[in-house]
Amino acid sequence: MARSEGLICKLCLVCSVIVNLFFGLNLYVGRHGVWGWKWSSDEANVRGLSWSGKAAAEAESAAAQECSGHGRAYLDGVVVDGRPVCECSTCYGGPDCSLFLPSCSANADGGDPLFLEPFWKQHAESSAVVVAGWHRMSYSFSDETTLSKELESQLRRLHSLVGNAITDGKYILFGAGSTQLLNAAVHALSPHNSSLPAKAVASIPYYALYQAQTEFFDSADCSFQGDPAQWKNATNTTGDIIEFVTAPNNPNGHLNEAVLHGPNVKTIHDRAYYWPHFTGIPSPADEDITIFTISKLTGHAGSRFGWALIRNEEVFQRMNMYLQLNTMGVSRDTQLRALKLLKVIVEDGGREIFEFGYKTMTKRWDRLRKTLSVSNRFSLQKVPPVNCTYFQKARDPTPAYAWVKCEREEDRNCIEILNAAKILGRGGSVFHDDDRYARLSLIRSNDDFDMLISRLESLVSREDGVKIMQS
Ligand SMILES: Cc1ncc(COP(=O)(O)O)c(C=O)c1O
């Protein structure tokens, strides 16, 4: 008995020496290790760092929470038991989001662009940002501006790679999302100290914010007047007109063009969706004011970053004045984040993100079309194919939103019918169109989109004579 105990003790000792030798050698030999056991690049890098390791570990710990694949935990989320809690997708609940809530409504409302979230998870390393506690504490950059020159040059590079806008000879301004820039543009284009305010117009159906913002800020220099068609043949129109042109349009995805032209007409081109995820790029935009946003390019709506390309110096100065008085420019932290994200895109000429976005949107449109193809009750907008200079082919547009029409005479309020079938979206009147239409978002998370298709399938299956083929 005593002999066998002694043997076991010796064996343990030998094992312990071998294990210690293995790990000791790995530490000593460094990142290449012994027996091909390598340090990952993260481990190797973190070992040489001083103050950022703990922050990186915290960020990774929050990101590592799987939330059953139906939610996400964020560093700044509510903390329970020392960890940020899971924030679940619409139809999931429970502490780890594993609980499916079968009676919930599919959320196809709003414009949250979470369809790009899987892309950023695949690019976790290249897109992460570490921010030092003392990062850019000043009001301004060292050149006394509030704009990062590096970010400006990445934006110019991006447009030239994608071919969706000419930036040569244009000024660039940053805004807290395109939302802020849209009103800065209205301010800059409105006459000052004139007894005749400008009329702001947008073709129906239009993005509701144009009217809401113009009316809310209630400037003496500009008032919202609805659809431009009423001014098209009015040769004796006095005063300036500011036309919002949205291409592709929210809600219906059409590549709108300006309706009004003439010396008293000024145009604001909103190109939030002019990216290969959503449309072919027939030619680069070369307009007096063109507004873009990362919200629908990278999907980071929460970072609040947009930019405007402006031809005329005086308009640039007036917009800049608005932005300085309003927020003193865009948060430097946001500019840093935007820079990092753009670098990921620009690095491979946008190939990966645009292929991902285009593929995701194409699959979603295919599923939606298939689901509604058996329906006589609901129809979808038709947007003609366009030549895409970026993908070098003609392609069908894959708009961010479905503009659904309820075809039955008695279905006058389409969103009510969808709501009753547990589908959330926006009614046509929100876009100043007929309530026979409703907008459904196709750019939300995979969970939201799957739920939308499931709810639509059961709605359509209740139509007389419909046989559903399972997708
Ligand atoms: C046409 C259009 N313009 C502007 C915006 C606002 O975007 P941002 O997040 O940049 O303020 C949206 C948002 O949905 C939009 O659809």
C-alpha cells in the first residue's frame, strides 16, 4: 500500500514538472511557442500593453455574452451580478434571451440598420476602438477646426472607390447624423431678413422628418409647403423654393430626381441610401448639397454621424455657422469611431461590406417576394433595375423598405390590417401618402426579419385559395 502511494506521488511530481516545463517554455519562447502552440495576435499584443488591457478585457467580456443568439450585452448596459444584462430581440425574453415570445408582434417599424451587425461581428478585431481617458478633450482639433482631417480624407476616398459622389471641389461638413445637416441646409438655403420665407417641398411619399423638423424649428425664413408638383407649372412663383430630393427614396426606394428647376429653386439631395446595399450606383452624385450618413452605410445609427458635400462656399459657411452654434461640431469620440469603421471599409475598396449588404438585402427581398407572391391582397413597389458601376452589372434595387399596398377595396387602412396580424410598420399617411400603403423595414436584425416573414406567411395563408410553400 505504502509503495503504491509513493509511486503515485512520484508520478504526480513528474506530470507537474512536464506541465510546468511546457507552459514555462511557451512563455519563454514567446508568440511562436513550442509544438506549434501559438499566441493569438490578441494575446501577443495585450502582453505588451500597459493601460488598455483591462478595458479590452471588459469589452471582450461584455461582447462574449451570447444571449442565446437573440440579444446582445453592451458595456454600458444595466449591470446585474457584475455583468451587463442581455438586451433581447423583440420576440425574445428571459435573462439569456432564450425565451421565445410566441404572441409578440414582428417589428418592421423604424429604420434601425441592424442587418449589418453580423458583418461587424465578423470584423471585430479591425473595427474595435480603444479610447484613452484623455482622448481629444479640447473643443477643437489642433488646427482650430472641429473636423478630423483624416476622417475627411477617408470619406473622399470612400466616395471615389464606390463612385457614388464627386467630392473634388466640394466642401465637407460633419453633422450629428444627417438629421442635423438637413436642418443646417434648410437654414443655409433660406433667405435671411426677407419678408418672403422660402417654401420647403418634398415629393410624396416623403420622409416625415423634413416636414416635422422644418415646422418644429419654425423659422421665420422657411415654411413647409408639401409636394413640389403644385409649383411645377407656376411660372409666377415668387420667393425661393427648397426641394428635398431623396434618392433612393424613403419609403419606396425610387431614385427620385428634382421636380423643380429654376433660378429660385435650391435643392437638398438626401442620399442616405445611395450605397450598393440598396441600389445600383448609376453615376456619381454631383450636386450643390448632398447629404450622407453612416447610419445606413455602416449601420451605426447610434453613433450619430453624417456628412454633407457642399459646392458653394457661402452655403458651406452658413451651414457651418449653424453647426457651430447648435453643437460646436460633432463629438470627437464619434469622429474617431467613424474613422475606424471607414478604414475597415476603405481597406478592401468596400468589397466585403457591400457584398455582404447586397447579399443580405437580396436574400431578404427574395423571401419577401416569395411570401407575397401568392397573395392577391398585398402588393410590393416595383423599382426598375439600374446599372451599377460599382458591381459592374445591371441589378435589381434592394431597397431598405417594402412599400406595401393593400389591394382590396375595403382595406383602406393597410397598417391597421398589418397591426391586427401582429406586424408593426408605418402607415402611408406618415409619408403623406394614402393609408392604403404601409412601410415595412427590411434592414432590422435577422430575428426581426424572420419574425416579419413568419407573420406575413400566416396572414397571407388566411387569404381565400392561398397555398403557402414553406420558405
Ligand atoms: C431618407 C433619410 N434621411 C435621413 C435620415 C436620418 O439619418 P441619420 O441617422 O443620419 O440622422 C433617415 C433615417 O432613417 C432617412 O431615412
